[in-house]
Amino acid sequence: MQHRTLREGMIAAFIGGTAVALWFLVVDLANDRFLYTPTVLGRTVMSLFGPVDSPDSTNAVTLVYTLVHYAVFFAIGIL
């Protein structure tokens, strides 16, 4: 029974995380700023660990934010 609850929590977390990510994408595309929200949030997350060195690190900060975004959703889904 516990594995079923864990699996369902992870599925719900994936669906919720993806829905929020798609919402960010729609809002950013409507404002002609592709991946603006995850980039800004990624810079914020990375600034917690120190200064972000390069303004050209858009892909890196977007990836970091995406990983943190899904990690938080999975943690909540498991709980």
C-alpha cells in the first residue's frame, strides 16, 4: 500500500510541476520573453549559493531552477 501512495504522489507531483512549468511558458511567450520566468527564478536560486558569474549562463540557471522546481514538487508529492 505504501508503494502505491508513493507512486501516486510522484505522479501527481510530476503533473503539478509540469502544469506550473507550462503556465510559466505560456505567460513568457505571451510577453515575448521565452523562458524568462525560469531564468529569473534560477538566478535567484543560484544567488542563494553565491553570485552568478556570467550573464551568458542562461541555460545553466534555467536547468538549475527546473531541477529545484521538480525536486520541490516531488518532495511535496511524497509527503
